Amino acid sequence: MKIIELCAIDQTMKIFLSSLNQGLVDQGFDLICTCSKGPYTEELIRKGFNVINIPIERNIKLYSSIRSVFRLYKLFKSERPDILHVHTPIASVLGRIAAKFAKVPIIIYTAHGFYFHDNMAPIKYKLFLNIEKYMAKYFTDYIFTQSEEDRLTAIKNGFIDGRKIECIGNGIDVFGKFNPENIDHESIRSLYEKFNLTKENIIITFIGRLVKEKGIMELLEAFCSIDNENIKLLVVGDIDQGCRDEKTKNLIASKYKDNQNIIFTGFREDINNLLYITDIFCLPSYREGMPRTIIEAMSMECAVVATNIRGCREEITDGETGFLVKLQSVYHIQNKLEILIQNKDLLNNMKVEGRKKAEKHYDEKQIVDKQINIINRLYEGYKNKETI
């Protein structure tokens, strides 16, 4: 069986799809990874993946979008895949259009979080919901959602037959890389030295793109309102390929670069180590699908403070593994952080409960196996000329 995994940028292919891709290869699939060329392409090739780069913008530009559809169409006609599996908003639209014209037999779409969300203006919400509905109805054979909330939304709005919509969840390497028992303590000592930290510090960590919709500005303001010199904030991340929000990054640099208690690390590969030294993970995002960083944080025994939005509220048990806070509320972020800082018993209990929940619900092997089983079933149905 030949399958093409398609997303916009190679960073997504490396970070979010690597386990699925490896699972497909291990199962004997003829896999092609298609995305824009970027800093991770050569690494993917070195790992043995067949990568075909096609430029795909992360925002809508008519000319470049038409060109991408044409290039994808040519690729599909040449490679003749049995299945196209698409990810990320723009790539999923362009890829499905090209695949339909190229007569790819099976088209699967993973919604890592529908672009429309409750906090949008009603007109904008309806526009993007209808785009998703149209693409599902006419260009999609099967939908994976990562959150149960998205699955129910798709069924409620009649995207496609509800039997063709499956919530697969999200997962990480809970018992390997993101297991506190497997940490290299020499690496941990190096982190403390590099960032001038001590074990007496209470460490709050943010991981994500430095863009407004991740809530980074509210977190920084809340942190600076906490009167405690023993608290440190690690800001892990930058802006990635094709990012549309340089303004926020520049504002952060101008306002907070001189604060000695805020440490900007840039992109890091050792997320497990950073979370190992973290006490509280904070993600005050405006919209999410099923955020992996929260799962990683719980797995590494961090209490979590995040906004009460889709995905986050599925992952966090409020008051038990962390706290859910109001959207764009500096006050509520500060309040919950201070409660955890001042109550070590509560903090430690949330760390333990978060790890238990990660072990029970978020093992990536189960998520990958679930997808591959469905893909195999769809392919067998296609071979036997059954309805998908």
C-alpha cells in the first residue's frame, strides 16, 4: 500500500508526525512524506524517510495556492498513492482538492483542531465551519479528530457520515522519552548551569510559538505581577516557518528582554529535560486542537495552568492535574500561578496526578496503532470494492 502523508512544513512532519510515519514504515507501507522544504528535511531523509518537497504556504495566497494544487496533482498522478493523509489547515485543503482531481482512492483528513473555535466572531466562525464542512463533504473519505469535542462538532454539523469520523486522541512517548525515570541527570545539571537556575527555584515554563494567539503576552504580564524573586519563567520557542506574527515577538523583546527572571531559550530539542526541571507548565492559548505540550508536561510531572478551551479542557482535570483559567485573563493566570506557588502540597499532588493521567490516556503507541488499523481497514474495503 502506498500512502502519502502531507502537511505544510517539515517541522510538523518531524515533531508531530514522526511516530505515525515510523509506524507506517514498520508496518511495511510505501510511505512518502510531502511538505515544504525547511531546516528539518535533511534530517528526515537521514532517518530513512522518502521526502518529496512541495512548497505550501501557511496562509492563503491565491497564486501560490493554485501552484501548490497543480504540483500536488502532478505528484499524485505520478506516484499513484492508494491513500492521501492530510494535516494542517492550508495543506489539508489544497491536498484534498488535488487528490480528488487526481482520483486518489482514499483521502483521510486529521483535524488537529478545527480552525474555527468558540472565541471567533460569529460570522468568521460560520465561514470557516462551512469551509471545513464543504471540504469534508466533497473531498474527504474519512476524518480523524484529536479531540472528542471536534468529533462531536463534525457530527453535529453533518460534515460526513458520523461512522467515518473517529477521535484518535493525541499521544507521546509516555514510557520512554517523557518518563521522569529515564532522565539523564548530567543533562539536567547542565540545564541548571546554562540558565543559572537552582533547585530552590520554582520554575514556570511556556512552550510554543511566540505569537499572540498562544497567550504569551498575558502570561508575561501575569508573571511580572508575581512578587517573588525565587520564581523563574522559561519561555521555550520562537516563531516558525511562514509565521504571520513578527509583531508579537518584537514586542516581547522590547518589553521583557532585560527581566532577569525570564529566560528565553529559543527552540529546543530537549523538551523532556526542560519539563523535568519545571514545576508549573502554563499554556494560556486562545485556540488549540489537542495540545501535545500539556500531555508532555503532565507526563513529566508538572502541574498545568491553561485556558478553558477545546482540547485543554479534555486533557486537564481542573483542580486535580492543574487549573483551567478564563481566556485572555491576566488576573486569573496570576491567581492560579500564585495558588500553586504558595501551596506546595497541592502543587506536588497535581504533579503526581498528571503523570497518572498521562500514563492512562496518552501513550502514543496506542494512538498510532489506532490510525494504522483504520487505514488498513479502509484499504481492505477499497480493494474489495466496498463502500468506505
